[in-house]
Amino acid sequence: MWVGGTALGLAVALGIVTAAIGQIETTTEAVALGVVSGLLIGAAQAAVLMRVSFSNAWLWVPATGLAWGVGWLVTSGIGVALAAGWPVYGLSGALASQVITAVALWSLVSSRKALQAAA
């Protein structure tokens, strides 16, 4: 479900952003693609987290939106040719976004463990 939700979120985001602004050519457009992609992917993934009793799974949505936006900002900042039409950011952006999502996931898991211990 995680992989399917991720793929669906990215596909819908690419469709929305491409319909709205066309080919990604500027850093602003790339960041917009990242934020929209991250929010939709995060929503799909948060639904999976909720199914396994993460009560604060909704926090995953803005964290993923932020991570994907930063990923595209970093990728465009190092000079990757945006006009090539890449659907996802490059290695530098992936590293940045993974740090953000790792911190967010750690926080979600830690808060879940704290709630379980208190119960």
C-alpha cells in the first residue's frame, strides 16, 4: 500500500503541476512541483500510517511536502538542468529530503512509543 500510494501521489501531482505550469524550467516551479508532490505522497503514506495506529500520522503530510520541496530546491541549486523534465529530484536533493523525512519518522515513532508507555 505504501508503494502504491507513493506512486499514485506522484502521478497525480505531476499531472496537476504539469497542467498548471507546463514544463518545469525554474527553481520556483521545481519547488512547487516538490511541495505538491510531497503533500500528495505524504497524504497517501499517512493513510497507511493511520492504518497501523499512528495517531499523529497527519504530521507526515507537511513533513513530506517540506522534504520534497527542499529536495527540489537543493537539486536546482546545484545546477541540474530542470528543462530535461525529471519527475523527481537528483541525489543531492534526495539526501536532503531523506534527512528531513528521517527526522519526521523518528519523531512519529518516538511519540507513538511514549503514548504506548503512558497507557
